[in-house]
Amino acid sequence: MSDFPQIQLLAPKRGMPPKHFADLSKDERIDALKELGLPKFRADQIARHYYGKFEADPLTMTDLPEAQRQTVKDALFPTLLTPVRTVETDEGDTTKTLWRLHDGTLLESVLMRYPGRATLCISSQAGCGMACPFCATGQGGLDRNLSVAEIVDQVRAAAAMMAAEGSRLSNIVFMGMGEPLANYKRVVNAVRQITQPSPDGFGISQRNVTVSTVGLAPQIRMLADEGLSCTLAVSLHTPDDELRDELVPVNNRFEVSEVLDAARYYADQTGRRVSIEYALIRDMNDHDWRADLLGKKLHSALGSRVHVNVIPLNPTPGSKWDASPKARQDEFVRRVAAQGVPCTVRDTKGQEIAAACGQLAADEDAS
């Protein structure tokens, strides 16, 4: 990270960005273009550029009337994301980008290339208000929700990067900065744009989109009724309420049993297996009895419709939290699986580039 110049940011005035093309419904786009003196078919034409060709600058849309391109740009395509720094690791397979938003707010996304697929981890909020003590983003607090277009444009930028490499973006995980279900309506709107075919979206399969939550039970139930077939990932991190009250403070509102009831409802409504995220922390939540209890509770609540992702903790600088030793990790996985619940260790990419979301932003703020 020493290869990058120090970026000095003015004290930002936090606030939602001006309206963008991706914030508008089909009818709203037609109305907006009508006000600019353009016929309705131009809305579809522009959408094909944005979602199909990943172009965000009307000045490059040569089938628009030249005299109207700047007008369309000024009215409907404000600059949403400005790259501050980009860092790579895993021999170029992982790219993490720190973005500056219109109000100076910092945001992160991570593009991970695997054999046969490319996954983008995107943010839904600038910062996070969930205050989980082992999470870099949670310790920084919440700046604000992201707009629909700020979420969607992270996907467009990564899709453009993959297209330039002769490949395509295939998977999206809402596991970056923020709690997606705390920005519910915008996240659901963004998911629909990500998954609808061009010219209404990027055409990524709903089954390849994962929405993560710390366990906002009412919103999980709402999401189950949206008619989507995304994967739900619940960041549980411990099966007992006593420790979870500390690790995931929202547990004081929605206890483990309530979260698992909502997860079961999601599985019932969608037919999709639920993913349980478990950041394994040395001497904190990695005990044998917790592994046994986790397996029992999940098997009871969800049967075969659950999978546990054990995540080796990516420690943040100066944190007291540390990853469990590999032998402890392996025993934890074995015990969960012994209860009839599939359990695997997530492939952790990008540790040397501060890939735990929030670390680049924290470093930038500190500078």
C-alpha cells in the first residue's frame, strides 16, 4: 500500500447523490428524457449501452444525437464512483478498489477471479451501523445508505473490467461494507437490475447472487416474499445468545432462534439452501461445544437446506481478535459436519491487501 500516494480528502458533507439513470424506473427514464426533448425509444437505447455494454458516459454513446449527449450526461449520468486506489493480489486474480463517492464518502468493492467464474463483493452502505466488534467496517460506524445506482454501478464497473479481459462477471455477493437488509428497498431494486436481462439489467443469474445479513429477521422474511431465488447468507458467528449479544449486537433484538426461524421461512419460500457464515475467532467462538451446538441447532431448524461457511478471521490492525489455528479450525468443521450439516472453509483471497472490507477505507481516513 506504500506504492500509493496519500490522498487528502476534504471534510465531506454526507448525502445521497443526484439522481442517476439506474435510480429510475422505465417510465421515469422516459419522462426524464422527454423533458430533455428526446423520444421514448432513447431510454431503451441508453439502457442497452449501460447494462449491455457497461458504458456510463453518454459522450461515448455514438447512436445518440451528438448535440444531446452532454445534456443526457449532465441530467442522468452524474459521476457516482471515482477510484481512489486499486490493489491486486493472488497473482492478479483479486482486485480491491477503494472508491470515493460524490460527497467524499469512501466505499470498497472486491473482484475475485476463480477458474470458471468471477465474483464481485459489493457494498450496500458506506460504513455499517451493526457495530460488530471484530469487523473493520463495523468499527467505523455508518456514514449513510448507498443509492440504488451506487450499488448497481459497482457491478457495471466490474463487468466492464471483466469484459476488457475477454471474460464476464458471473457472481455477486452483498458481503462488502454495510448491512444489506438495513438498506432493504434499494438493495432489492439493485438485485432486480443485476439479474434482469439487458436492457433492463446485467443478466446475472439470481442463483448467483448472495445477500448477506447479520440477522434482521423481519427483513429476511420480507426478502423471502419478493419472488427472488437469491442465496441468503446469515452471519451467525456463534450459536448461543450470550456470546452473540457481544459479537453481533443486533442479537439483542433478534435472538438466534428468531433468526433461524426466519432463515427456515426463507428456505421454505424460495427452495434455496441457506448459507451460514461463521468467522472463526481464536478462543472466542471456536470451542468444541459451540461446534456441536451449531450443528444441532442448524440441523433442527433447517435440515438439509443449510451449509456452513467457516471463515478464517482476517484480523484488522491493532485488533485483539485473531484467527483460530488450523488444527482448531479443522476440528470445528469436523464436529459441525458430524451433526449432519455440510461445513467447509471459505477460500480467503486477498488477505495481504486488507481484503476485510473497511480496511482500505479505514487506512485512507487515517491518512
